[in-house]
Amino acid sequence: MNEGDNTITNDEIKMVLKRGSGVEDGKYRIYSHFLRNKSNKERVQFLRDEYGMGGRSHAIPNVDRSYEDHDSKGIAITKGSLLEPSAKITLSWAEVAKRIDGLIEDGEYMTEAELGHLQSYERKMLGAGVVVFYEREPTDTLPIHISHSVHFWDDARQVGNLLRNADILSKLLLSMAEIMRETAPEHRSYDSRRETLNDLKAFERGEFTLFPKPQKSEQMSIFSVLSNSMV
């Protein structure tokens, strides 16, 4: 047994957390939520819901007998045998939230490749909103082709890519605005449709983002205060 088999290092914990929830696009949802929501309580609940119950083997890169399991209480990372692990650490969801927040602040959570995929992910999410917006509308009235196939996220990705075309985006906005005028506020889809329309308007203006830049503290240093008082 190697000496490292008896311990789980801080770097290894980081590696596990940087793999995300194990669900498709889960890491992007986590990153987006943490940038947009600073409530620790809501972050903890979000992580609990996003991860759910499950786990994976080969949890730590290059460590064959390493495992990660998660449930309503948090995440457990182990090495060695599942029945008699040589090393184990358990993190509550509050601890996981704190560590992920630190990774994001230090610029370590997302890889360069993942950061390069952010806009594509945003378009796919916008596309998903458009697909849902039109799901009960007659096919022959749609301004673009939406297959409404069983592969929802393929449809969302396809529609999202179309949003880069200014003419198509303009047609969608006109069509959706007309539908909203005919949708009663008490309609079950009214709020979600309005949100999708507002998101597309923001996208057209270049203002839509699911990944706002972290706001840096604007507090003045003691040196600055003293310098200003001497002027």
C-alpha cells in the first residue's frame, strides 16, 4: 500500500469537487447558481438537489480504488476497499458549498475549456426556453422549425444555435410578443413565457448571461482613507 492510500489530501478533494455533480451540464448549473446566488442556505439546498443520491468510482484522477458517494447529508470520498476503506472523509453540503465558493473565487473551479463553452451553454438554455414556449402552439404557426422530438436537449441546442442569426431572433421576438399579448396572466404558462421573452430581449441587447462576473469589494483600504484625509 502506498503512503498516499491512507490519506485524502486537500488537492484530491478539489479534484473530486471540480468534476461537478456527475449529471449532464451539472457543473455549469452549479457555477451559474453560485455566481448568481450568495445565500449559503440556498446554495446548500441547491447542491443537495443537484447531486441527489448516487456516486462514482475512480473519483480521484489516477487513483483506481477511489470512490465518491453523495446523499442528502453530503459527500463521502474514500480510498481502498468499499467495505474497509484505507482513507475516508465526509463533507457536509455546507462544507462542500464553502469549498466550491473558494474554488470559484480562486478561478480554479472551471477549466479553460469549460469557460470557453459558457456561451454555448447559455444559448442551449435559451433554446430550451423557446422550445417550451411553443410546445402547445400549432406547428404551422411557428416562426422556426422545432421538431419537438423525444430528444428535448437536442432540440434546445438546435434552436439555441439559431439565435445567433439576427433575422431569426427578430422573428422569434415578434412572434413571442404576439403570443404574450394573447396569453392571460392567469394562464399556467404566463410567467415562464414572460421570463423566456425577457431573456431573449436581453440576449438581443447583448445583456443576457447566466454567469455574471463576481463583484469585487469596493471597500477603501486604510491607506486610501488616510491619504484622502490628508488632501
